[in-house]
Amino acid sequence: MFLCALGFLTAAAAGMWFADAQGLTSPWFIVLVYLFQSLGELLISALGLAMVAALVPQHLMGFILGMWFLTQAAAFSARRLCGDLHRRTGKHYRPAADVANLYRRL
């Protein structure tokens, strides 16, 4: 959790203190944010699955662990559907206001 929080703090610091007059920052901040978020997610995912396996009753073990992975699969499918909304427009770049309106209608 600490690494994920550090990733968000890095993104906030990049925008608040290291942006130039146009609001641009170094691309290395994206690399740092991605690194912290990825490492944090890897640690949380493994720990979460281990805790579920340790706390679930033995007769429900297979069902609950299957639901763990089924929930992840549903999240990945939802991500794909959100990505398809962008592809249908045919534009490669959309202003932030258009994207905000798109997600507001979901």
C-alpha cells in the first residue's frame, strides 16, 4: 500500500512542484509513478490472495479462490469495454474535457 501511495504522491509532486509554465513535466515522472504502482500492485495482489486463502473456511476454499480470479477477469473485461469507447470515435487524441464527459455518461 505504501508503494501505491508513493506513486500517487510522485504524480502529485510532479504536477505541483516540477511542472513548467505550460504544465509539462519530465517523462521520467511517469516511469517513477508506473514503477511504484506496479510494484505495489504486485505485492498487494499476492498478499491479498494469501490472506484470502488463510482466512476462508476449508470447504469454501476452491469457490472463494475461483471468485478471486473471476473478479479480476471481470475487471479486465470492464477495462477493455472502456477502451473500446475510445476506439469507436476514430480519433487518436481527445481533449480532457471530452474524455471527462465520456466517463460521466457511463
